[in-house]
Amino acid sequence: MARVVVSVTNDLVNDQRVHKVCSSLQQQNWEVLLVGRQLADSAPLSRSYTTHRMRLFFRKGALFYAEYNVRLFFFLLFHKANVLHSNDLDTLLANYLVAKLRSLPLVYDSHEYFTGVPELQNRQRVRQIWEAIEAWIFPDLQHVFTVNESIAECYAKLYHKSLTPIRNIPMRSAAPLPASRASLGLKESDFLVINQGTGINVDRGMEELVEALLLLPEDVHLVLLGKGDAIPALKKKVDHLALHERVHFFPPRPYAEMMAITACCDLGVSLDKNSNANYRMSLPNKLFDFIKAGIPVLTTQLVEVQKVVDSYQIGRTIATCDATAIAQGITSMRQEGKEAYRQALQKASTELYWEREVIPLLKTYEQFRTDSSPN
């Protein structure tokens, strides 16, 4: 059986895109080995394909990326493979070098516009290093995928390279059953607004969303489910504004649990700001999770997000990410009610599913079956 080694820098637990890719390849009779890292608080992992998590000395910064790529290089060099599959720029260097040394096909999946992430905005030297690595390798890549058309077009202009967009859409399945609000300490009578995922970070409108609660009736509550670098400051803000009874923080949950909690809410929000290139071109996973869970959405007017919202009429967009605009948007959508969006959400969920979206990637992998003997 032909073997693909897939690599990421995370601990594998919450990366639904990579899990879906690995599962899809396995269903096409590929032997899959997924490589990531082990953290002190990493949850146990059980997958139908093989996984390997490396324990590293460094957890972040330049030393982490250097250590990870060195470790990954030697891992890939001495493990059987027919294809290497690199996810994001922080795994690309090791994959590219080994692919060259072993004459292996390399598939690259860019989950974001990496050099445009906000973490690099004020770190010019670090950004230049990543840009140099990308500029060296990218023109030589043959099989490149990304998460939406805007990022594909951006890379096409930079490197005159064609990329195939594959959006991060949930797998086809029945809509999740809503979790019991009582079991979560939430009231049935409250209007629940949710933001969820592993990227609750700065410049994603959560500070303004908390402030918007001051302009809304007391039975409007906010659910923040997941993790991110904005969480500590948000908790302080909630305490400062005396909103601790209306803002409910939940740690990351397994995907099925996260979706059940999402489905028990009334409105999903995605409020990324147009503050950096990566956010400007983003298409957050949570948008498709909200669709799958059957709840309407309130979003900012980022190009890729607005395409989906306008195409399927599954919610509203706001022109500015401030407390007043957010409060007005929530008020309007509450007055309309979930039922007003039910048919549109069902149509979107019926048409937007991973098994259709992933077809171009699977067709690419069919090209690699000519030699089924790993080397």
C-alpha cells in the first residue's frame, strides 16, 4: 500500500482540516502517517490512521521551529514514504529538503497566508526569514493547495504559481444534536451568542463583542468556547465590566462536543478585523461549523466570509467592528429569529461538505500511485 507522511507543528488534537485530509486519503487506500508534537497538556489521541507526536525541548519561538524542522527532517529521511505532505510554511523546509534528497513528490497545503499573520506584523526580521524560506521553495513546488480563492490569488501573484483552493468544510453527516443548556449552566430563556475555535486571538472582535453586551438586554449572553491569546485579557475585561454572569468561557472540547454546544446557541459570530493580510483574506472554520450546527451568523465584511454569507443568505454582515454595530446586528438578527434562516442554512449545509471539496486533492494523489513501493 502506498504511504503518505503528513506533518504539522501542532499536537494533532484539534486540527480538523488535517484530520479530514488524512481520513480521506485513508479511504482511498493510502497508508497515512501523521506527524506532530506532544505537549505537556496534550489530550490522548485515537485515530484510524497512524500518528506520531514528537516531544520537543522548546515550545515556541525560533528555537522551537528550528528544533522541530531538524527533528522532522531526520524523521522523514528515515521513514518509508511514497509522498510527503507538508502543512503550512513552518513544516515546509524539512519536507522540501527530504523530498529533494529522496526524489519524492511533495504536496503543500497552506492553511493561511503565513507571512501575513498578525504575530509577524511588528517582527520584521522574523517575517523576513519566513519570507526568504518561502521565496526559495515556493517556485519549485508542483502540488499546492490552500484554503480559499483570495489566498490562492495572492500566492499566484507573488510566485506565478497556480494553487487549488480547498475550503475547510465539515464532513457530510447529520446535523449535531444540541447540547443541554442546563448541563452547561446556561438558561433556556437566554439568547446565546457564540464564538468558538482554537483561534480566539487579538483583532478578532471579541473585545468589542464583550463591550456590545452593555448595549444589549441582560438576557443576551456570550459563549466563548476554545482557546487563544486574547482569552486572558478578555477574562479581565469581563470582570472589569461586571459581565461575568453573561459571558461564559469554555475550554476547548473535542469536535463533536464543540458542535453540540454550538448547536444549542442562537447566533454565531465571526468578527475578524481587516487589520492584517491574513485576516483580510481569511475564511474561518467556525463559519462552516455554524452552518453545520444550523445557527445564523453575524460577520464582518471580509471578502471570503461575505461571499459565503451573501451566496447562501445565512446571516448578516456589519461594515465596522465596533460595539454599537455589533449590538445593532445582534438585535436585528434576534428580532428575525433562527427560523428565518433555517431553509438557507439547510441548503448551505447540503451543498457545502468536505467529501465534495476534497476531490481535487484526491485526484492529485491518484497521480502518485504509479510506484506503490515506499522508499
